[in-house]
Amino acid sequence: MQHSRTLCRIVITTCFALVLAPDGNADTFIAGGSITEDTTWTLAGSPYTVTGNLTVFDGATLTVEPGVTISINATFNNAISIVVSGQITARGQVAAPITFLGGDPAVIEFTSFATVPSEFIHCNLNISIRSSGIAPNVNNCNLSEGLNFSSTTNVVFRNNRFQQLSLVVDGSGTVIMEDNLFIDASIDIRGFSLFFFHDNTIDNLQSIEVISLAGSTLGLMSANDIKGGLFFIPGFSGGIVGNRFNVASIEATNGIWQRNEFQFDFNLMSVSPSNFLGFLLATPRQGLSFSENNFTFIGTQDGANNEFLLQVTGSPGLRIPAENNWWGTSNSNEIEQLIYHFEDDEKIALVDFESIATTPFLLCILDADCQDDGVRCNGPEVCIEGVCESTGKACSAPGLCIENPGGSFAICKPCFSDAECDNGIFCDGTESCVEPGDCQAGTPPCVDSACDEATDTCVDCLIDPDDDTICDDDDNCPTIANPNQADADGDGVGDACEQCNSDSDCNDLNECTVDSCGGAGLCKQTPVADGLSCEDSFYCTINDSCLAGYCASGPVNPLCIGIPGADGLPGTDGATGANGQPGATGSQGAPGAAGSAGAAGISCWDTNGDGTGNADEDVNEDGNFNALDCVGATGPEGERGPRGPAGISCWDLNGNGVGDAEEDANGDGDFDALDCQGRSGRACTDNEECQDGLFCNGSELCENNICTTGSLPCDLENETCLEDVNRCVPSDNPPGQTVPDTSGESSSGMCGAMSSVAMLMMFMGLATLRATRLCKLNR
């Protein structure tokens, strides 16, 4: 295939030529042909006039400079196309947009051979755009002709103005449409698995359709302001949150509708092909719900002309949760008259509207809908999912904000610790305080998974209403639990969502399919033959025909092609913006120069400050006037105080004023200050070296390599220690009384023998001396 395409490129290059004007700022004429290598259309060569079919081959890029104008000289009898298998890069600027002229007969068509998306940025596109491959990204452009994308993937439209055109997008992947303005337009989105429609304004809506051929389309529709005729969205099961609808009618099958404002106006019926006024739930499915919405009806409602706030068809036995909504009244009987459901026909679903909101919800679409609450530290009030909320971002962290009552701004102080920066939100990470005292945002904790703020955890997904543990993005039946994902017919829709009892249960409201209830109670949609006539509900298309199971738009009705109006007058200057927040505190300046020396001080003795010494200033009367005079004269001696009580001798351990036996610490028989010193120790290595062989002075110990005296073996208050028998006896024995002795010798005998050995024992130390004293006492 690649070889044949290359050969074709050579043939085309040979057969067609580009006719260029001479060099200079003159018109450049393109007589058709082919572009096989990178080419730039410059501002110097503008305007470019294309008079024949032109092909941009794959591998080649046509770059258009800002400010360039391209005119395609096409007529109804001579359609001219720019066929793109490569890429067009048309990046204009706000002050230098790129303009394409030519009307509907002029077409830019992107083929399936394109491998990278083209770009149109800041362009005026007065031509038709078609795509059967990778769709171009269109941002910040004005479009006034039709767009028809088929078999495309991942379509992106941002900040565009669509006027009096039909937009048809059919493909797979994701559609993102944000911040666009649609005027007198019809929108038809089909086949995509994800659809994000955010912050768009639709004025005088012809119709909008979101239909999925492969199953329910997920995504989010939020903060849109939609005014016009029919809003048709049967294949969308995502969230419809915070939108304002001022339409004639809405038709839906499923979806989660929350915080929306619905105003159904009979006067808008003229732009809608439907004769139904209100919200039509056509064969609703499990998962459809309404909460915190405001429903308003303009005109007289009596049901005679299908005028209901909510009307249900089909799905008997299904309960549709619709609690906590405002219906214009809190009277349940009056609300019952506004809803056509099971209470009116048992063959259709029940709308459960209890409990009822007692007052309208304060909903919003734009930030301008929110009033300032007067609190500066919570930041400006903005519209978030249909509800006015404070941003809380006046300062980098709430704890660092100082309120300025009556002022136009809050005062932010620097942070000193990470705790001051914590905003309490788990999903945006942990904030920290960094130099020079500013709070720094943290790193979100969930990278490859969804973050659940309610539980402070990272989870596989947040949207799983049927609780079958399969995220809605991957669930082939997101509204009914089907954990095994069974799909008997292989059409991508789970069996649990295709159950039916009769062919009527399978009506998908598509005239290009034959709907039937097959085996095992499963719905089946079989496309009719291509080319059969059908009606796509767009007034500005004719000769519509079935293609691959849906109604494809035909050519534009010539009656819908108007003459471009003149440019409007420049707008007035906007109001002056509010003062910005105070800047950060600057760094500390360098130290200043040293100041000049102060005047000389006054001497401390110069009490009158005259600079000379006076007689009364010689305080110490030494004849000199100096710093000694600052001390002052010595004061008189005070009276002698009374005599204090006598102290206790250091040896008198019990304080009784007399010497007791245990207080003779040094064992010299006297009670004096020497007893306060205690015995002098001697060096030792174990207890054996300290033993003196005496019983009455206790057992000696070696502690910290010093010999110490152990505790006395006898209670000297009540006992007498006998060294010769190593015994303690009561001290109340009469003098001279014989004391039983285990050695067989009486104490009197021992004392009697003292005379013969007294001198010898006197040399044996303290214990002998104590024994002598005991003998004296006994005598």
C-alpha cells in the first residue's frame, strides 16, 4: 500500500502545478496540485487564492503564518477541496488571526492517512471541515460553516465561536468541548466513550444530541448555559451538574442530574421539531437520578399539549430517584400534576419525588452569579458545580490571613512552620513552609489512581454506582451490577443492560436500526441498508440518509446559508481591575553607618552638673573629686544581735548532750571532736585484707578499695559486748555476776586474769581496750 501511494504522489506532482505570483507583497495564486514536503504560506505572500483542488500528502506539513488570508474560489457548481493526509499547522494570534474564506462549497478534508492532528488556533474559518481520521484541534476560532467528523478519535474544541452551523462528530475515544459559544447551531455527538462538555454557552439552540452506538457514554456536562429548542441526550449516563437550561424540551434516558436549573418555555417551541414541552424520560434506565435541581415551567400546564415538567415512557417497575428537588411548589399534590409517571400509567416507571425541597436552590453557572460574602480571607466566591463557594485562596494558607474589614484585600503574613500551611485537604498533598516564609503546595498522593477525599485514600475509581467493583470507565453495563462482564452478542454492551421482554423494550429511537428482542432476553439493534432516507432533525440539512446504523446529515440546505454580517462595533473598555495583593516583604537592608559620638556625659560625683568639684560633692571627704565620691560614706555599725543557741557537738549523734558508747567512733575512750573523723581507712582488694579479728567492732568490709568498719554486732543501748566469748549479753547484769560462757570460763575469771595479761592485751589494739573497759564496769 505504501508503494502505491508513493507512485500516486509522483503522478499527481507531475500533473498539477502551483502558480505563484512574483516575489513581493502581492497576491499568491495556488492553481491546485500537491504539497509533498514541508511548506510555509507567509504573511508576505498573503492573500493566497486557491483555484483548484490541493492535496497535502502524508509526511508533509503546510504551515500558515499569523495574519495570512486564504481564499478558496469555490462555487456550488465548482466545489474545491484541500485534502490533508499530512498536517496543517495554522497558529494565528489574537491581533493577527488566520482567515479561511470560501463558504460551504470550500472544504478542508482530513483523510484517514493522517497520523498527527492538525491545528487551527486563532483562525476565522468560513469553510467546511470534514475528517475521517484524526480530528484537528480547533481552539480560539470563529466558525461559520459545517463541521462533519466521522470515524475520528479524541476531538478537542476550546474557546471557539460556532455560528449558524451544524456540528456532527462520530467516532471513538474522548470528546472535549470547553468554553465555546454556539449561536444558532446544532450539535450531534455519537459513538464516543467519554464526553466532557464544560462551560459552554449555547444561544438559540437548534438541537443537541449525544448518542452512543456502542453503549452509554460517560463523562461530565457542567457549568453550561443552554438556551433554545430540543436537548436530546439519550445515550449519556455520566454527570449533568451545575447547568442552566432554558429550553423547550429535554429528552434523556439516563444520567446523574444534580444542581441544574431547568426552565421550560413554550415560546421556544418554534425552534424545536418536537411538540413536547418539558423533560421526557424515554425508556429510562437504572442509574437515572435527579437531586438538588430547580424545575420551572413558563406558561399554563395542564397536560393537554404534552406539557409536563417530567414525563416517562416505558420501563415499568423502575424507580427513578428524584428526591430533594424544587418544583416551584412544595405541595405534593401540585407536583403530582406536573409529573406523568406510574401514578398515571402502571406500564411506565415511577418518579419518586419525595422528599421535596421547600425553597429554590441558590444555583449558579458563572462566577459572576455569586455575590461577595464580604470576607476577604476566604478568597473570592466562585461557582463550583452549580453552587457558590469560597475559594479559600486569599493567602497561601488560611492560618496566614489577616482579615481587613471594609478593605478590598486581605493581608497575608509569612509562615514559620509547615503546620501553618496545612489546608486540611488530603488529595492535594502535604503543604510545607519554605524560604522566605511562603507556603508551598504539596505533591498529590494519588498518581495512577483516583483520590477519595472522604476517606483520605487512593482508590481505583470514584464512579461505580452499581457497586460491582468495576469502574464505569471500563464497565460494559455501568448501571446494573455485572461483575462477570458477560456480553453474549459481543456488541460491547453487557447482557445485564440488554435484557428485554418484547421488541418495544429495545426501541433506541433510531430509525436507521431494526430493534428486536432476541434470545436470552437481550436487545439487538440491526442497522438498515445504507442510503435509506431518514431525518436527522437538523433543519439546515437535506437528503439525510442512513449510514452504518445512524442517520447521517446530508448537504446543507441552501436556505440556511446566509450572507456574513458586518463586523460589530468595538466593545467598550472593561472596568478597572481590583488592586493586586501586597507584594512579599523585601529582604533586610545592610546595616547603616555608625552615628557620630554623643556629647560627653556628666561625672557621677558632679551632682549639680556644673563641671567643677564643689564642697558638698566630696562625699568621702578625702579632698579629691573623683569616682571614689560616687561610692558614698560608710554607714554606722548596727547593733549586736542576741547570742544564738549552743550547737550540737559533731560526735553527739543523738543530740542528748552526753557521750554514748557508740559515739566513741575512734575507740579512744573519750568523746570529743576526734570521734568526728571516723577511722582512717586503708587500701584493700578484698574483705579478707580488712579483718582485724575483733568481734565487738563488727565485721570489716572492702568497699571501693578502702577498708570500712561494719555495723556493730550488739545493741549498745541494751547489750554489752564480750570480746573474749564473742557474745552480746544484757547490760542490766549485776556487777561481778557470772555470765554463762560457752568457753567454760566465767567473765569474772576472765577479768581476774586481766592482771596477768593486761599489758600484753594493751598492745592488741582497740578491741583489747574495749574489753578492759568492760571489766572495769563489771567491777
